[in-house]
Amino acid sequence: MDFFSIFITIISTLLIILLFSFCSLALVIFSGKSLNNPQYPPVMGTVFDQLFYFHKLYDYQTDIARKYRTFRLLAPSQSELYTTDPRNIEHILKTNFDKYSKGEYNQAIVRDLFGYGIFAVDGDMWRQQRKVSSFEFSTRVLRDFSCNCFRRNAAKLAGIISEFAVTGSIFDIQELLSRCSLDSIFKVGFGVDLNCLEGSNKEGTMFIKALDDSNESVYWRYADLFWMVKRYLNIGSEAILKKNIKVMDNFVYDLIKSKRELLSVQSDYVKEDILSRFLVASEENPSNKNDKYLRDIILNFILAGKDSTANTLSWFFYMLCKHPLIQEKIVQEITDVIEGKNNDTKIEGFAMNLVDTMLDKMPYLHATLTETLRLYPAVPVDGKCADMDDILPDGYRLKKGDGVYYIAYTMGRMTYIWGEDAEVFRPERWLNNGVFQPESSFKFVAFHAGPRICLGKDFAYRQMKIIAMVLLTFFRFKLADEDIRVTYRTMFTLQIKGGLHIKAVPRVVGNRN
Ligand code: HEM
């Protein structure tokens, strides 16, 4: 056989294999999915379509949801349902809680990052972590200790921004907020001073980058057909992910080691932080005593505490730059609330004098933060897996093993939920005669709902309010480029792609005109 014939034989064999694989995959994807049965939600494509829209995934989902409130994408072995209907959300997250779990499909995807931490487990493991954590979050000590820490970190952040303000420099506020909230979660969660905000902690900075990149790489698995093969061969995005996870693991294992040493040396050490509580709980249950289990708990809390708050505040400042009148209204509310009670004109003193009662009297700020979360929810898509066949309240059926996701980002843009001005940023929609009106957690689902509702909601609002009050008292914020329209980085949490580059103009405190 000549060279040309060998070449043709190889190419045609490859083509036949490729065609065969493609047909088998198509057969697996499209068979057994009740495609034309109107009892099941309409099919809008396969999960691999998400590859093409990955950079604007949530807007792609929103476009479909404008036509179909509940729809399906097909995956090889199951259907993935997406819904915006609050009735369905109540059904899966609360009324039929026991019929839905995180599911093996999701767990396989997130295992390398989340391990067996609270976000990735079900059943007894979840109940045990929820119990220890909810006890921690309900204590008065945590409330006082965390507020103190938020005030200090807000003052440090304002100090850094004042240097930029003096020189008129542009800075990335998302980056600073990210460091600030990481410092807070380390102090409150693990009793450790990370000092990432000052930039003096190089490992901390590397840790943040590794965390963000891993968050994105793991999310990419939802659209990547070959992620398991790549993981096995340790190539491409999976090789990068593995490296990033190693950076994070080293960092977290060092933390556990130093914490254990501290607890054994100092018998009078105050065990009030979340990690100490889990360390004590693990002493009582030897199966949870290993460092891997503690690593998972820590990493889940870091993911919960850092991204959610920092990203929400970044979108909040973006909205305030786009709506200067809203920015000034918040400043007026701060002025009214602190009048006669906090006259300190220095950043540190002002921050330390912000007491709980002042935070509670800020309905407009509360509404603006909530409006930010309505349009830019920190967790844009979240979901569960059906553990048995079921029928949703909107009448659509799903089969055992199907995924069912609620799209918080899309829900915020649905006129049937929020009215004709759903896409308009309008904090006033949350107020009635100046009093904040909460919405059903199945309609405003940014904090999840039902038995697994976010444990850190109040914690997050307190931190966001303190930071917002300190920064807005001392600075007026403007976008570095007034015409810019920022977008998101597609990952588990809604981060601004490329950061938020802004300028701060000092305000004259005591005379805020
Ligand atoms: C704006 C801020 C925040 C938002 C929007 C938010 C949102 C959410 C969402 C959507 C979930 C459900 C995730 C899932 O499906 O597993 C969740 C769960 C959780 N959040 Fe938050 N979160 C915020 C801040 C925080 C903070 C600061 C902490 C802790 C320091 C925290 C701790 C938790 C925990 C422990 C869970 C797991 C609950 C469970 O599975 O039982 N969150 N949060």
C-alpha cells in the first residue's frame, strides 16, 4: 500500500469513529427524554449549547425564559430543567424538600473544589454541618465580634481608598472588596488575621486568584463534554484547576495546623470562631477528625463568605455610579441616622462608632442592596436533582435523575414577577412609606429558600451596610469610564469581569454638599 492509501485509510477510519461517536452521543442524548410529550417542559437544546453562550450564559437563559418560564436542556443521561416560576421553587426547595438533593451529577462536578463541605452534601452530613454552623451564626458573641471586625476592615479599606482619592487614581474596587471580605471571613470564621487588604500577605493574594480561577474552571465543567477525560489525563483546564486546588489546599492545611497548635497550647483560647467549633465537634466524632474534612468546611465557608459579599458590593457600587441620585439619597440617609450620634470626622473613629441600631435604621440602603441582589444575585443559577419522578406546580413533569435549576439572575428580569419595570434598578420598589417590605423568598431567591436558606444573610447585610456607610460618608464614587457597561464572568458566583475600575472623590465630612 502506498503512503496516500495509508493516509486515506487512517483519515476515513477516524471519520467513521468520529461519526459513530457523534451518532451514539446523539442517540444517548435524545432517546428516552419524552421529546414531544407536552407534559414535559419544552426542549431548547442540549447542555453543550451552553459552550457557545458561555460568556453570556445567564442572558442566554434569560432570553429563553422570556418565552418559556420553564424549559429543558438535554444532557447525556438526564434532562436539565430551568425554571423561573416561584411556585416551582417553593415546591423543590421547601414543600418537597425530601424529594430533591444536590444529586450525583452536580456532586461529581463540584467535588474537587467543595469536597464534602456544606454546599455539596445532603442527608446526615448536611444536617450535622448545618447544626454546628447555625448554632454559631445565632450567637450574640458572633454578632458583636463580627461587627467589630467589619468596622475595622471598613476603616482600613477607606484608608486605602483615600490614598487613591488624594491622587485622583483609578482603582479596582472589586479587588479591594474581595480582599476585605476575605480578611473578615478569616477573622470571624477562623480567628485568624489574614491582612490581605493591606497586600502584605502574598499567599493570601495567590489564594484569592487560585480560588476565583478554580470557581470558573469547575463551572466550565457543566459545558465541557470532555472534562472527565481531561481530568484523568491532567491536561488543559483540568491541569490548571489541579494546580489551583493545590495552592488553596496548602494554604488551608497550614491554617488548620496552626489552629490545632493554638488550641492545644492555649487552654484559655476563646473557641468562638466557626473553625474552632468544628474542631471541637470533630473531637467528639472521630470520623470527622481528619484534616480533609476540616479543609472542606473551611473552603465552603470562604466561598460563601468572600464572593457573595464582595461581588454584591461591587455591583452595588456599579449601580451607584450609574445612578448618582441614588448614591446621594443613601448619603442623606446616613447623615440623618448618625446626626448627633456619630460626629467623628476621622475614618477610624466614624467606623468604630457605627452601632447596630444605626444599621437597622437604614431602610433605603437596605432596599438598594436588596435591589442589587434582585438584578445581580451573587449565585445566579442554583439547583437540585430529582430523587424520584415528580410533577411541578406549573404542571410539567420531571424524571428521577433530572436536574432542576432556578435562575435567580433571570427571575430578576421577568416582568411577570416584578412588573413592567423589572429590568429597571429601582430601590423604591422595596419600600412602602419608607418602610422596607420583604418579598417571599421563593420570588426573591438570592439567598436560597426553605431548610437550606443561606445562614449568612444577616451577617452579609451587616458587613455590606457597614462598608457602604463608611465609604459613602467619605467618598463620592464615579466610574473611570462613564460609558462602560460591565459584564460578568461566568462562574458559580456573579463576579464583574475584569473588575470595577472607579475613582473616588473625597467628601467634606460634616458638610456633605
Ligand atoms: C450577599 C450575600 C450572600 C448571598 C446572596 C448568599 C446566597 C446563598 C445561596 C444562594 C445559598 C444556597 C447555596 C446552595 O445551593 O447550596 C447560600 C447558602 C449558604 N450561605 Fe450564603 N449568601 C451570602 C452570604 C453568606 C455569608 C457571608 C455566609 C457566611 C459567612 C454565608 C453562608 C452560607 C451557608 C453556610 C450556606 C449553606 C446553607 C445550607 O446548605 O444549609 N452566606 N447562600
